[in-house]
Amino acid sequence: MAIRFFSKKDRTVNLVFTDYAIRFVELRQTVPPIVQSVEERALPAGVIRSGEIIDYEALLEIMKNCVDEWGIKRREARFIVPDHYIAMKEERLKEDIADDELKSYLFMQIGTTIHLPFEEPVFDAVVVGEKDGKKHVLVIAAPEERVLHFRELLEEVKLKPKVADIGPLSLYRLYYYQGLTSRSNHELVLQLKRNLLTVAVFHEHQLKFVKPVRIESSSDVAALLQGESTDQHLANLMDALKELENIINFYENSLHKGQVQISKAFLNGDHSQIAYMQSYITKTLGLEVTSDEHIEITDKAGNTMPGAFFTAIGLGLKEV
């Protein structure tokens, strides 16, 4: 599920921006796909904060250098919308609304009968089922201003942005491609960044729930980059783990009246305490965990890809 800007073309680059790094993957579209190249550039603290571009000029100069060094000028690009601002709603609409009129109808309803936590959204929608004369439609939205800032940045460095996607969908796409997902199960996809835990639930290969959970304040990111203590990392993480328990309880018991159970968790991320989180999910929550170590993806030279690049690789698997 993506927000499309331009038409299809080959040799597309895949970019992920976090508060502390830019990650790039080029995927050769063969069967199976091959990771052609990967790059990473660390960002100074404060350039991007909570998914928002704060110092545009600094980021612009960094991106210009990246584009030159990575040799990707004038290439088409996919990019990930920061998880901080993702909103998702499932709407039940009249069955007689044609699929090709769906987005126009939703555009008219947003802000009146459909309410999102921000104004001026950019969104995508897909029909996930029909029941009792109603179309069940999944709407995923983000603030238009935030998305356009990244699009404008890419255009200014001579890239051609064509697709914006979200992290949970890109990760799930990778797990699906690896044959690790189950249509019948309710499965968690968890991405643990240094300052954000993104919680998503999939069922029948469709996104059913997503919520970003902040771990540290933006000021803590600078401390993380400077080597903040392990005890502080763990204390910050525990709050997020308690919220994860609340989300699981809400999904199973409030949304589904105790009739479903989450059976598995996929765990990805670059937080220093990710091993602790894996142990917590297994021992405290009683869930099977598939972590980055269970997934082997190699580049053209046979080198194993770190999990930090999995979102960008999943983005590259997107059919456009």
C-alpha cells in the first residue's frame, strides 16, 4: 500500500530516513532479487527530529554528498514515510461506491465523517473485504506537509521520487517474500529503533493495526549517539514494552472480543537492547519471535545484510 507520485521505471533507489541515519539500498530485479548495493550515512543530532526535518539546509547538503558518492543522481526513488506520523483507520462504506471512485469519495469525507489526527493528509486506501452490504476499507494516512518535505528534498538533489511507503508494510513484504508469514495467523511486526517502537499487526497478509510508540525524547537521541548508559536504555525501553502489552491486550480483547490471539512476532531494529526485547517477548508475553538473525539476505558478493537495511530491502521488493 503506497502513495504514488510518478510512473514506473527501472533502477529505482530505496531510501529510509531515521532521526540518526540515511540508509540506501539498490535491489536488482532478478528472481530472486539481488542486493546490488547498500550505503549508510550517519546524521548529526537535530537534523531530523521525531521524523520531522528540522534543519533542511544541513540535510540538503548531506543528501547532495550522498547522491554524488553513491552515484544515484537522476534515478527514480522510493522512500519510507517516518513512522511517527502514520495513522490508520478501517472504514465501512456503502457497497455501491466503485473501487475507482474510492479515493475521491474518501477525500471528500476526511475531516467531516472520517477524522484523522492531523489536517491535510496524504493517504492510500484499499478494500480489505465486504460484509453486510458494506465495503471494509483500510485507510493509511500521513501529514501531507511531512511527506512533501521529503519529496521536495529528493527532487532538489536530482532524484525522482515516485513512491512513498510505510515501514511496517515494507518489512512485512520482506517476511512474506521469505515465506515466513501465515495468512491465517495474527502476527506482530515490531521495529525497534533507538527512539521509536513501531507496532503493527497483520492478518490475512493485510495490515490490521499500527501504532508508533516513542521510547526516548528527541534530546535523548543525542545522548544515545554519545553513548548513554545501558541502564538508561533499558529504563526507557521498559515503558515501551508495557505499552506493547497494552496494545496486544487491546487488539485481542477490545477489538476482537477475545476471539483472536496474536501468535508470533517479527522483530527488527537497531536499538542496543533489542536482545532484551526479544527475551521479554518470548518469556513474558509467550510469543514466538523471528528476529533478524533468522533471516539471511546477501548481496551480490555473498555478504550477509544487517537487519538495519531490511526496511529498505522490503521497499525494493515493492511491485510498482
